[in-house]
Amino acid sequence: MNVRMRQLVRFVFDAEGATAVEYAVMLAMILMAIIASVGVVGAQTGGMWGNIQKSLQAAGFGGS
């Protein structure tokens, strides 16, 4: 085996390697939660601004 392969095998079987994988999984879960939250908040605020625009246009404000 070459040096790189031995280092990779040592990393995978080392306890610190498992910890790194756990941190990566936690990071992925946190990122998924953030992305989902931003999507929900974005959809809600988009609807809110759309309603405000319609109300302003109904009251005679706004061009288009």
C-alpha cells in the first residue's frame, strides 16, 4: 500500500476519524434545518409582501 492509502485507513479506523464523521453528519443536519427554515420564511414573507402590494394598489397607490 502506498503512504496515502495507509493514512486513509488509519484515519478511518482511528477514534478521531469517527468523531470527524459525526461532526460532518451534525453539520449536514444543521444545514438542512437552516435551508428548510429559510425556505419557509421566504415563502411566508413573499406572500406578505404580495398582499401588501395588492392592498396598496387597491387603495390607489402603486403604478403597475
